[in-house]
Amino acid sequence: MLYVTTLTIALPKILTQSFVVSELASTQEQKLQRQLRSISIKVLAHGETIGSGVLLHRHQQVYTVITNAHVIQASSAPFQLQTHDGQIYATALISPPAGQNRDLSILRFQTKRAYAVAKLAIARPKIGDRVWSSGFPLLSATAAEGKVASRQKPSHADWGLHTLNARVTQVLPIAISGGYSIGFDGGIRKGISGGPMINQAGELVGINGVHANPLWETPEMLEDGSTVGEALQEQINNSSWAIPIEFVRQSARL
């Protein structure tokens, strides 16, 4: 006679909880990456990628995009913008507010197509907060300029978009030159300048702009004109930096 028994295996509660937490974290990560993809913009000049940008605002058929001023200053007009669906648009460069010398530039383009725009955070992140960034590394970026960290993923290789996650390591009360005051440990590369930094809620908290240990001259002055001390200079050199959301609002007049 054949006996069939039913074997019930009771998994420890802690293992079940860990699996659920892991699944939720993975789902959230995928959601944030999709959001980064939808608001990220590739900035072009003469058909070549020169940096990254963010879909910031929409008014009827006019979209406002923000990027770094040094991305624009490194090339010459005419500039174009490419969205995640592959469309390329002519763009107009908008003059910054009077007296604004932060490393930000505003571009605008017009289309009947509907695109998602960034949800703006109310406040800057805190030290220890987890953040996500994205952008388009330049083909000329070499291993010597910063290898792709294990946390940086070529999530949409056909479009060239890279995403990374990091922890905020510094939040300066007075920004360094260009408006940079959010330091983080993510290894951004050339070309990601101008791309978005979002928090765990998917809100835009900053604009990427300076990678750690840059080859060019590092900032030595704060925005109030005071000199950067040796200890702070070392922190600046060892971190990547972003411009906080409140300066983005001011530059875009939002």
C-alpha cells in the first residue's frame, strides 16, 4: 500500500520578513529607475552628447529643462535635447535671473507630446539619506576619470542612461562656488553633469555637477566670499557634489 503524506515546512518568521523586505526594496529601486529615465534629458550640441539635464516643468506645450552651466559653456549653439523616447528637439537657452552665478542653465523646447516632469522636493536631503542619480556618461570618459562603480548600472544601454545610488555625506550651510552644497559618495562620471538627483520618495532634491577628485581646479571659495579651510577642501575633493533644489527653483523661477 502506498502512503502519501503532506510535508509542511514552516519557514522562520525572520526569513519570511527578510524576503518581503527584499522584494519591496527591489520594487522601489525599479520604480525610482523608471522615474529617473522619464525625467532625464540628453543634452546635445552639433549632434554630440555634451551632458545631461532634467525635465523640470511644463506649461501647455512648453517644457523647461535644467542642466549645468558648464555643460553649455563647454560647447556652442545650436543645442538640442533628446527625450527618453528618442525624440530630438531644438531648444532655446534662457537667460538666468539677474545676479545669479550658480552653475545652472535653463533650456526650453516645445512639443505636443506629453512627458513626465520632475516632482520637486520641498527641502534638501540630510546627511545619511539615500539618493539616486542618473545621466549620460561621455564616450571619452576613461577609467582614470572614474570607473563605473558597482552601484552604477547601465540600465538603458541603448539610450546611454546610467543610474547610481549613493548616500549623502555632506550638507553645507553655505554653498561652495557654483551653488554646490550636497556632497555624496556616488562615483559620477563626466557627462552625468546636469542630471537629476532624487530622494527615496522620487522627489528631485538636486542637480549633479561635480565628481570626486576632479582633474580641474577645485573650488576654494564659499558663496559668501569666505575661504575654504584645509579640512573642508579635503571633504570637497573626496565627494561628488550636487546643487540643492532651492537653488534650482530660484534659477528656473519656480
